[in-house]
Amino acid sequence: MVLFASAGIRTNNQGGFACDFRVKSNNGQTGWSGEKSLGGWAEWSYDDLIGAGFKDGDSCWVAVKIQSGQENHESGNNFKLSNNGIHCSYDVTGTTVNPSWNGPNGYP
């Protein structure tokens, strides 16, 4: 599987719930983003991720903690952290009992 190369990540709440986001890899993870309601988002730059212990080339993914729902719902689709990549985004959609991920997708 070829991984999407990304120099940063944005997570978007498009679901019917409030949630917190984080980015994970085998070398580290970010803190939780703080609660985001419908339409809310969180973003991490390449430097933010490196500062959190990630390494260039890491296979990364995102996780969401849904208020009154799943505690650590992971995206399952990874991206490769690369300072030469473009930014990518994930959208979380659905409900507290049936969340789903869309991404990674590129954005300007």
C-alpha cells in the first residue's frame, strides 16, 4: 500500500457529536485537541508532530474520542509524515454509535 505523503494534518468534525482528535504513530502521539463540535477542526503542522516525538517517514493515523460514544476510534488509513508532502485532512462523520472516517485527502 502506498501511503499519502503529508507535511501536516487537519481533522474535521462532520459528525453528529462533539469530539477530541489526536494523531498517532509508532513513535509517539499528540495530546487530545480539545473538544470540537460539529464543523470544528484541529490541525497539526509537520513541526508540531516532530515536536511530539514523531519522525520523518513515520506511518501515522488519527484517532477520535467521541463524547458519549467511542473512546479511541482510529482512522485505519495511514499517511506518511514528510516535510516535502502536502497537507492532508480527515473527516469524521456519522453518529456516536457508528462513526466513520473519510481520508486522508489533500488540501491546499
